[in-house]
Amino acid sequence: MNTTKTLQKAEIILPSMDIGLLRKMAEKFGWTIKLEKPVNKIDKSLEDAAAGRTFTAQNIDDLMDHLLKE
């Protein structure tokens, strides 16, 4: 009998203090874990500015229209 494994991707949100437990479980069961580094809004804004993703308002009305449409 030929069996194949079907892999699924899952997202788990848990407290940082439980990451060690998750790593131990993953090692025991042969799972793969990829942790994402959380990006705060200041870092995201700096990345946007460096990439040129900015908006320059011509006047206050232009700024308010831009803010209200998003």
C-alpha cells in the first residue's frame, strides 16, 4: 500500500511565552514552524517612506479627501 502525506498550512496565534512549548511539540511530531517577526506601525511607515509610498497633499481639502476615502 502506497500512502502519501497531505500537508496543510495553519496559522496559530498564541502568547509568546508558549513558543517554547510549540517548538518542542513541532520537534516531536516532525512539524515545520515559521515564525513571523511582528512589524510595528512605525517600522511599516518608515518602509513605506523609503519605498516612496507617500502622499503629498496640495492643501487641507486635498488631505481630508485623501484621508476620508481610505
